[in-house]
Amino acid sequence: MKKLFFMAFIAVAFGVGAHAKSNHVLHGLFCNTEAQIDETVAHMALKLTPRAAVELTNEKMIACVWADKVHYMIASPFIINEIKADFSLIKYQGTLVGVLVGGNIRPVEPPVQIFFVTPERLKGAKVLGGA
């Protein structure tokens, strides 16, 4: 019941209709560029935790986030490709439209392009190029 209320609140906060259906509320690895996602996942393939892998990628500048205590709200994700290692991840590009912190939605204005990975395919995500 709480989840239904939450999803209804998100739909109202970010518009109703086809655009709202493309929003996803996610935890996980988010980076500014696709190359930074690749670098961080390569660190994870060496058996590092996601948090440690992000710290290595962020040595020179903050480029990636391991969002495990907040949710990122992503609109219109596109599948870039699938990463196969000891684990399988799907790499996406999407638009960061908000952050959910402690049950409060913080809109991101203006929305920004972001790259991220998930272990599963997001419903409604389109495939970019030949991925």
C-alpha cells in the first residue's frame, strides 16, 4: 500500500501520462559518463565493493555515486548494452529528474543526462543503437 501511494505521488509530482510511465526510482551506480561507468564496473570485476570501486573512479574528481541510501529518479532510460562479467549488468543512459531523500522528492533542475547500471532490464526502456 505504501509503495502504491509513493508511486502515485511520483506520478503527480512529475506529470501524469506517458512521460510519467518512463520514470524509474532506483538505487545503484550512477556516473556522469559512460566511460566512468565502464571504469567503475571494471573495478567491481576485481572483487571490489561498489562503494570502493566508486572511490577509485572518483580519485581526481567526483564522477560517480553509489546511491544506496537515496533513490535517483530517472526519466526515459535507454539501454546502451549489457555488461557480462562474474555478474551481469545492463548499462543505461537516462535523464536524472529528481532524488528521493527520506521520502521527500527533490527535483533536479535542469534535468541532467546520467549513465547507470542495473542487474535487470527496466520496463519500457528502449534500446539505443544496436545494443
